[in-house]
Amino acid sequence: MKKSITLVFALLLPLFAVAQAVDTTATPTFLTLEDALRIALSENASVKVADMEIQRTGYARKGAYAALFPQINGSGSYQRTIKKQVMYMDFDIGGMGGGATGGSSAAGSGFPGGDSGKSSSDGFEVGRWNTWSAGVSASLPLINAQLWKNLEISGENVELAVEQARSSRLETVNQVKQAFFTCLLSKKAFDVYKSAYENALANCEQIQRRFNAQKASELDLTRAKTTLANAIPNVYDAESSVLLSLWQLKAVMGVDLDTNIDVAGDLDDYAQHMLYDLNASESLSLENNSTMRQLAIQAEQLADAVKVQQYAYLPTLSLSFNYSINAMTNDFKFSEYKWSPYSFVGLSLSVPIFSGGQRLNAVRQAKVQARELDVQRTNTERQLKISIRQYLNQMETAMKSFGSARSAAETAQKAYDIAAKSYDVGRSTLTDLNDAQYALIQSQLGVCQAIYTFVVAKAGLESTLGADFIDAAGNVQLNKTYVNE
């Protein structure tokens, strides 16, 4: 009797350890799929970065529009002359020239009627030691086709950033769904293996009692202990899968990994949604697919880029204004400075004539990029259509597998109950009971796998179609509160 009690305690010890590992001191917060999606859309790192990118491109667009306004700049400078400039003149004023004959008559001067052939041999310094200047200048583009087209491209950059943010949200939703369904599958598998462990434990205890009463052979007892020992690693592996899947869900949601959360619901709850009209697959469109929308925006940008390069052949016209004041002194008596103003306003016309083929090659390069994108878009559309067919095929296979797996699970449960009762009355062997239990485990896991395959494939299909975060008019709606339908 003591040996029997010791054996039962040794067999129950692993199960107690598993139970202690699963149960925590604090009650976890149970999250539904909708709760997980709402948290992820506000805390996920990729979503935050995408929203920041929208802000960045918005600022860049405003900066580009600033080129349409006058550009006003102020300036100020001070110069200290180290060596003054020497000037030479070919006329004599009051003996300053000191001509070759040394005369100072009008005939030797540089004035009309004088001898212009004579020049001064000694120059004189000009300028002052200190030069101060301050001013303001302004310029305004009046006609610049390249600038106008670049403004359109900056607006398309914002549109592209918004679509990329929507793509990040779609990818986040898909990842959260897959992680959430993986948690449900792991918990379901843990329940199946735990149930198998409990059945093996009950059978082992029963055989132990029969062996003590000399109604069971030592071979049956040994087989029962082996079956029980083989069930323990499956329970540990299933428990580890639950923990890892919860960590993955937390990472995708963007919350701390130490947060005590758990998923609400059961994988069987999604079995009622395993109905999909596969005949409607022909009407599925990639119109709202984020990748295709991004490629369409990039195609518009490249078309405008070609025009930008073509507009380089057009002349540009700009308006300029300048006002400055200057003072030249030999001292630092600012109150006595005499400031001389200088200002002008003018038009500047620039007509491109020859650039060595630079503009022509730039146009050719932009056209090649546009053709590359067109080829890429065609190939991407083809690959997306293949993905849609794969998802639909997986969903169809899962629907067919679910029906047969559920029927097999019901039959396996009935077979196991019959085998257990038959073994109790000695009409079947332990091998028959173990085979029935193995078939039950496989059938129950088959049901779970069919449901999981369907919901994951459906989530991938919804992400590919890009139906989320789009309003009735087809415009991006990033601030939508997500509700799983």
C-alpha cells in the first residue's frame, strides 16, 4: 500500500508542477481579439513610426511651398583694411600726377585739350581703414515650371506616407490576429495533452490497483507507466508553447513582456465563422490593396518627375530686390558715421541653351524608371493574385478538413469510452486502450488545426484585399476604431 501511495504521488508531482507554472499569483487580464487590436494600433512601434513619417512629409511639403513666397535675407559685414589699394591715373590734378615733364599746365593734364599721353609715376591710396555695411535682399520666383511640378510631387509624398501608414496598420492587424489565434491554438493543445495526461494517470492508478489485487499483469502496469511518462513531455511542450505565443502577442501589441495578460475565448468559438462563399472569389479586387495603391502613387510621382526634367528646357523668371547701407571710416565714432544707402529692384530671366546633354539624359532616366515601375507593378499584381488563390485554397481545405475532423473526434471519443469500459471488464487489452487514446488526441488536434488554418488564412486574405481603414469613398481613414467583423 505504501508503494502504491508513493507511486501515485510521484506520478501526480509533474502535473502539480505544470499547474503551478500556469497559475500565477495575480489574476491575468483577459483580452479579446478586439481589445488586442485596439492596443496594438496605439502602441505598436511600426504604427508609431508610420505616423511620424506622415508628420515628416507634411513638414517637407510645407517647406516646399515656402519656395513660392519671397525669400528675404538680411546681411551685415565689417572689414578692416590691412593695406590700402593704390590707384594710378593718367591726368594731373593740382600736381598730384607728377607727369614726366614735371609740369602742371592744362596741356599736360588728362582733360580735353591736354596731353593724354602723360601718366602719373606715383599712385595714391584710396579707401578707409574701416568698412561697415548692412542690408536686406529679397527674391521671388515669378515663372518656374520645375518648382510648380516639384510642389505636386511633395504633395504626393504625403499621400504615399499616409498609404504606408495604412499598410503598417494592416500588417499590424494581420500579425495580431495570427498571434492571437496561435495563443488560442496553444491553449487548446495544452488542454488536449493535459486531458490525455489525466486519462493516462487514471488508467495507471486503476491498473496499479488491479495489479495489487493480482488481477493485472506486470506487463500491463509497465505499459501504463510508460504511457504516463510519455504524456508528461507533451504537457510541458504545450505549456511552453502557450507562454511563447503570449510573449509573441505582447511583442506585436507593443506592451511590456512582463504584463500579465491572457487571451479570452476559445478556438471553437471561431468554428461558426468557417463559412465563406468561395464562388465570390472572382469578384475580389486588389483596388484597396496597400501595395498596389503605393505603386500607383509612385507611378504618378515618376510621371511628374519626367515632366520636371522636361520643364528644365523652359526659361525661368524671378524678381529681386536689394537695399544696403555702407559707411567707410578711419575711426570708431559710430555717432559721426555717414551712411550711404544703395538699393535696386530687377527682373532676372534665365533661358537654358546648352548643357551638354544633361537635361536630355535626365529625361531619359526618368522615363526608364517609370517603365521599371510599370513592370514591377504588373509582377506584383500577379503575385498578389496568386496569394489570394492560395488563401482561398487553404480556407476551402480547412472547411473540408473541419467537417471530417469533427466527425473523427466524435467517433474517437466514443471509441475511447468503449475501449476504457471494455478494459475495465477485461474484454480488451491495454494496447487497445492506448491506441484509442492516441486516436482521440490526434482527432482533437485535427479539429483545432482546421479552425486555426481557416482563421489565419482568412486574416491573410483580408490583409491582402486591404478592406480596413478605407471609408465609403475609398479614402484612407487612419483614425478608425477597429472592430473585427
